[in-house]
Amino acid sequence: MKDYAQVSKFFYSKPWMVQPEKFQEISAFLQWKMGGGTLDPAAFAHYKLQAEAIAARAKTVSASSSGAVAVLPLYGLIMHRGSIMQYYSGGTSIEQFTQDFRQAVSDPGVKAIVIDIDSPGGSVEGVDELAAEILAARKTKNVVAVSNCLCASAAYYLAASATEIVVSPSALTGSIGVYSAHEDTSKYLEGLGVKVSLISAGKYKTEGNSFEPLSDDARAAMQVLVDDYYGLFVKAVAKGRNVSQAAVMGGFGEGRVLTAQAAVKANLA
């Protein structure tokens, strides 16, 4: 229970670049665990097999790389480093992917890099830095991002910096946006007869905590953080796709994922 409390705190304390459906799935799972829910063996096996399948697929794709073309898989939930959420849902570590990408860029035998993407997005940390490396690599290598069959949010952030983006016929692509959520557990704790007292130093140190309703000031601060990351997202897409930031904000799906033909029409790919 303590581990899930820490994960829940991490989950609700930061902005995300991930499809809302995935966010809601993780949120529901954490709330269920925090409420004392336990996974039966069958459910645990399902999550484990799901994560293992993603890892196996990534390994197979990497092994299919030829000498001249490096194929780098970008699957599942994107996180800066490994986490318990990746353990249950499978995913990609930005840190590890960056190492693999740098190796492919520096390899004189690799003439092109294909990023095979099937991801709902993920956390914001490390994404802009990796996008910048992908953009810089275009000067020396042809970098192709493939939406196969989901390239959403943080995944599209990275794809937008590639030389070109290709979508498979059944793919969903886009979801340009950032959001955060606040978990108010005050009523739940009150029902349990629990009252939490926060002892802190620093005016805003405990703002946005889950033990009380969200204040107007805390909401405004969260909005500023979301807006800042959205600004980075829009700027990166505009630079990578060679369009204006206004074109990204006024088009490119405006936060929605689009089917293949619609994505091409909207200049997402």
C-alpha cells in the first residue's frame, strides 16, 4: 500500500503528455489499489504478459535492423527512467532509448534510422531533450518515424522531430497537448476518520496536496506548468515540421488523434 501511495503522489504531482484513456486507466488502477484492492493471480499474469509482450516485440524489431538501417522501437508508456507503471503496462525508458539512438547516429555503417512507434505517450521529463537530439541527427542521418499503430502525445512530440513521419493505414496519430490532474482524498480520509496535518516551510511547498480540495492559487500554478510544457511541445512540432506555431495550435488535430488519411491531411504526417 505504501508503494502505491508513493506512485500515486508521483502520478498526480506532474503534467503528462499521454492519451487521456491511458491516463484514466492508470488513475483507476492506482485508486483501486489505494482502496485496498488486490490483483488476483489471473489479472497479475495478464499485466505481466502484456509488459513481456511489449518487451519481446521491441527485441524482435531491434533484431530486424539491417546494417544500413537501424530500427529503434518506441513502444508503450514513455517514462524518463524505468518505473513501477512500466512494470505493469510495459514501456520505453527515454534514458535507454537515447543511448540506443546516439549509438545509431554515431555508427558510420548506419545510413538511416527508423523509429517504430506504438505508444500512447507518457511523462514530460526528457522528451524535449530527446526531440532536440532527433532534430539535430537529421543533419547527418535520415530519420523516419513510423506510427505503427499509435503515435500519441509524447510519442508524437518525438516523431515530429524526425526527417519524415509515416503512418500505417490503421494508425492513430497526434494528441498534441499536456494535462495534469489533482486527486482530492479529503472526503475519503474523513470517512475513515483520518485527518492529515501538513507541517511545512515555504509558502507554496504543500500546495496541490491530495489531503484537501485544490485551491485557486494551486490550480493556477498547475495551469502555468501545463501551459509551459504545451509551449515546448508546440514549438518542437513547429520546428520539426517546418510550420508556424500558430499552424500547430490551430490545426494538427488540436489535441485529437487522427486516422491515417486525416493525419496526412492535417500535416501531422
